[in-house]
Amino acid sequence: MRDLLATLIYLFTMVIFVRVILSWFPSRGGAIDAVRDWTGRITEPVLGPVRRVLPSMGGLDLSPVVVLLVLQVVRAAIIR
């Protein structure tokens, strides 16, 4: 059970990384936008509430950083 949870956290971390990387590129339609939409639907339930709690940073979204840090702490605790 611990291994499954650790793997799910790892996969969710990768999805957040993909979302962040895709946010650096303009929307052009096609498969890239489909992946961007999918990663948004998967990660927004976690990133959205964190984004609302964080103070405004002038357009810089630090919610992925906060969530990734929390996920790594939780994953480390699970693995031990």
C-alpha cells in the first residue's frame, strides 16, 4: 500500500511538472493543448486552493512549488 501511494504521488508530481512546462508555451491547438487541458483538469483541484491562499506575486504562480514541496515531504514520510 505504501508503494502504491508513493507511486501515485510521484506520478502526480510528474503531471504538475508537465503542466508547468506546457504553461511556458503559447496555445496552438492540437495534441499539446489536449495534454495541457488534461493536466489542468487533474491538477487544478489541488493547485487552485493553494493558489487562493498564497499572496499575489505579481502574476507569478507559486502554487506548483508549494504543492511539490508538500508532496515530496509526504512521499518521504511514506517511504520511511
